Amino acid sequence: MTRHEFTVEGMSCGGCEQNVADALTELDDVESVEADHEGNRVTVSLAEDVPEGNLTAAIEAAGYDVVS
């Protein structure tokens, strides 16, 4: 299992956490997503490695900013 962790700005509530989780779980090989709006963190667990750019694109498409 591979894990990626991101700092994400723009999440302000549990609904935002769910929006990010929904966007990421639509990608192949994503097993789970833990989003924390208070800590501005998103952790993604993958069955197979997925290019990080695909993950950040999904988060940004949902309306949130990934901070590098």
C-alpha cells in the first residue's frame, strides 16, 4: 500500500472533507481518504501507486488548493 499526504487549503467543514474524499475515491486504486479540515491535511491510501499529479488534480478540481 502506498500513502500520500497533502496540505490542502480551502476546507472549512466536514462537507469540504467529504468533497475531497469523493473526488479522490473516483480515481482507480484509491483505497481510502482521510481529510482533516482543521489540520488542512489529506492522506490518501492507494492499492497501487498513482501519479501524485493525478491526486492533486482531483483535489484542485473539487475546488481546493494543494500547498507544496
